[in-house]
Amino acid sequence: MDDIIEHINNTDPKFKKLMALNQSQTASIIGVSISTLENWRKEGIGPEYIKAGTGKRGRILYPKIKIGDYLENTVKTA
């Protein structure tokens, strides 16, 4: 897990100071589009997230530890 968090932090220097990433940053780390991430959220799959605020103005944030958990538990195929 520490290796994954270190990889996330090294992807962009400003990520090191953040506890959670936005949708765009998370999609980039996982290697999917933002719309895929949004669809996963609607289907209840993908990394765990938090919603800061309410309604359409609420922000979706993905804690780095949850991104790490998701990546660590993703099955890679050949």
C-alpha cells in the first residue's frame, strides 16, 4: 500500500500535500476517463469517495488511501 501512495504522491508534486484527489486527478491515477469514474460511482463500484457539500455544488473527493485500497485490490489480467 505504501508503494501505491508513494506512486500517487510522485505523479504530481502537488498531490503530496493533498489528502484527497478530485475526479480528474483520480481518473488520471487509475487510468480511466472521468465519465467512467462517474458511471462507476452510480453503479456503486470503483474507489470509495466522499462528497463535500450538497446538491450539484458538492465536490466529489477520493481519499488517497481509498484509491490505494482500490488499486491494491484490482485484479490485473494479461
